[in-house]
Amino acid sequence: MARSGPRLEMLHSPLWPLLVYLATIVNGKLDGHHVDKHNEFHSINGSYLEEKQRKAYHDHEDLFGAKMYRTLFSVKRREHLNAVKSLMAMDEKKQEKLLLELVFNIIKVMGNAKNIVEKANFKPNDTFPSEEQSSLRDAIGNIVENTAFYSNLVLYFPTILLDRYKKDIDWQLLFAWAYKFTTTSRLHDDAAEKLLDLVGQQLEIIPRRDDFHNPYDRKAIKEELQREALRKMEEALREKQEQKKLDRKKKKKKPSLSRNEL
């Protein structure tokens, strides 16, 4: 009940259409006629599927096997990255409000998906479910996709999301479970593999390496650039002072002319 006020505000907010679009990304369905919702949302013509791939949906017996899911996953990842770009373009106040609402939806969808997976006694290294098990397939997709999506969000917007993550024990446990499920299932692509490695270290689900840094944290990058600029200024100042000392020493060592020489 405590969240009803802000959620009602969102209904009357200009951000509502974008939130609805983002909600469709969070709560996905695995179907052979999947459409790139980013292109649909921005009225861009064309489809991510070639005619040959469309035909494959109808000709292949294993319509919804793991290989086909990976193709759909790659499309979903493009939607995630486009959503991140939209969020980055917002002012901080709108950005924070939408991010928190988005994460609330991710937690809800992921929690429901976890219940379905556990009820089916499905393990992440089991054979990908058949077409008849549509709810289980959708649940697996929601876990894998939202694990990758939240990874993007917390890496790009750590100032807003990281502190809240650390304070929410239930979310920590749920995401750690989803993270392990996703990395074990191997339904993601190579780019997501690198992303998961980064977020695992960022959230300390896996040990941090000595060379770890978040390359998407704009605030940290800005601070690092400022520190580097300050270091260079201090170094230039030291060099200038050292040069002045050398110049003074040279003047002292320079022999003076005697009266006879004058």
C-alpha cells in the first residue's frame, strides 16, 4: 500500500508511455513471431528476422529450442540497450523515478518466474522446455532477460540503484539466485557473458578481481578524469618548481667578473 501514491502519480505522468514500453520489455513472452518492440515503439520499418528465419519458425521441429531462444535473446538485448539510452537522456529526477519503478517491475516479474521454475522443478542445465510448456519457457526467458537487463541498469546507474540493492536483502537473494540460474543455463550471448561477469563483481556475487572497475559508471569516470587532470597539474607544477630551482643554482654557480677583467 505504501507504493500506491507514487504509482498513481506515474499514471498521470508524461513518463507513463515510456514506462508501459519498458514494462513490455521486462515481462516478455517467447513466441516465434516476436517483434523488436523498440523498432515498433519508434515506428521504424523492418524486422530483425530475414525471410529465411521466418520460414524456419514454421519448418523446424524444434521451434523453441535453446538455439532459437538465443536469437530472441539477442533481439531483447537490443531493446534493453535502447531503453538504457532513453533513461540516460532524462534529467536526474525523472530518471530516478522511472528506474525505481522499472526495478520494482523487474523484481515482481522475476519473483513470479522463480516460483514457476521451482514448481516445475526445472534446473538451469536441464533441456530447454518444449512448446507445450509455454509458461515455463516464458518464466525462463523472464529470468535470463531481466538478469541481463538489471545488470545494465545497475552498472549504468549505480548511484541510484546500488545503495537500494544493498539495503534490500530479499532482492539480493532473488537476484543472486537469478544470476546463478542465468550463468548456469548458458542461454545468453558472449556480450551478456562479459556483462554478467562485471555485474557479479559489482554486486560482489562473485569475488572482485584486483583490476575491476565499472566502465559504465559515468560519475566514477568523471571523478577519475578529474583526479587524473589534477595529478597532471600537480606534476606540471612540480616540474616548473624544479626547473626554477635549477635555474637559481645555475645563476649562483656562474662566475662573476673581477675588477681587473672589468
